[in-house]
Amino acid sequence: MSLRRLAPALAVAALFLGGCASLAPQQAPASSVSSAANAARITGRLSVQTTGINGRPSGGNVSFDLSGGPAAGLLELSTPLGSLVARARWDSKEVSLQTPEGERRFDNLDALTREMLGETVPLAALFDWLRGQPWPQAAHEALPAPQSGFEQLGWRLDLARRAEGLIVASRNASPTVILRARLDAN
């Protein structure tokens, strides 16, 4: 298997397993990120499963703390045991990812999510999706009855168990991606 095909699986495994290395908790700086972070906060657990070109599944589970919004925000990912393994920040000036290996900068949120999760996930839309609603910046189509949810940006959002705090987003394009978010009661 080539390194190029293996890279997404390794990125997911490294972030989800985290090993012994973890980030130290830190106070949010007084910046546009921290002020945006106070505007909205969603926490819970996230499961990501991808099926790559070779058809082999990869993925893992993390706890997440997402705050702010598409223009400025903060996303922290922790192992199931609580070790902080990734901290992503973005605003109008920069997009960055901090891991135990160091800090990296990205051109946009798509490049950031590709690095964090192994595949591009529309982070700007995720804020609305986790609230069970379509992102207002793109067209969407409701799922046919009796299903509950909608399709948007090539993703299918299943909201059938939203009352239980479970939202499932799936992308059928290759490689397939399934995100399961179990939201904490806030």
C-alpha cells in the first residue's frame, strides 16, 4: 500500500489514539476566537469511519468541544480517556492545528479537517448540522418521509435519533465517510 493511500488512516489513528502524548489544557486567548467561542458551544463524542480507495475501513472515536462559529472558532479533540490530542483554531486571519507534535497552519477549514480527520468535512456547515438544521449557505433537500433529515453538500444527515442526542452524517462519495455525533445535554 502506498504512503499516499495510508496517510488518511494514519492521521485518524494518530489523532484518535493519541498514545501518551497530549496537549496541556490552556486558557483561550483574548482574541476573536475566544469571543466567538463564547457565542456557541457544542460538546459530545464523535465517531469517524472512512472506507478508502482500497475498501479498508479506518476511523476512531474522540470527545469533542466545538465553540464559536464558521468565521472564528475552536475545536478540541480528546481521547476516550480524556487526553487532549488536537486543538484547532480559526479566524479571518489564520487556521491552525496544535497537536503534541507541534503546530501547523492551513489555508482553509477544508485543509484543516482533512488533516484532523483524514477526509474533508464541511466544518462551517457542521455547526448547523449538529443543531439538526441545514447550513443556510448552501441548498439542501429534505429526506423523503418517513425519514428525518436532509441532504446537503453531498452529505446525508440522519436526524431520526436527534432527540436522543445522536446525529449521523454520511458521505457516499469515495472514500465514504460516516460521522456519528453523540451530543452532550447542554
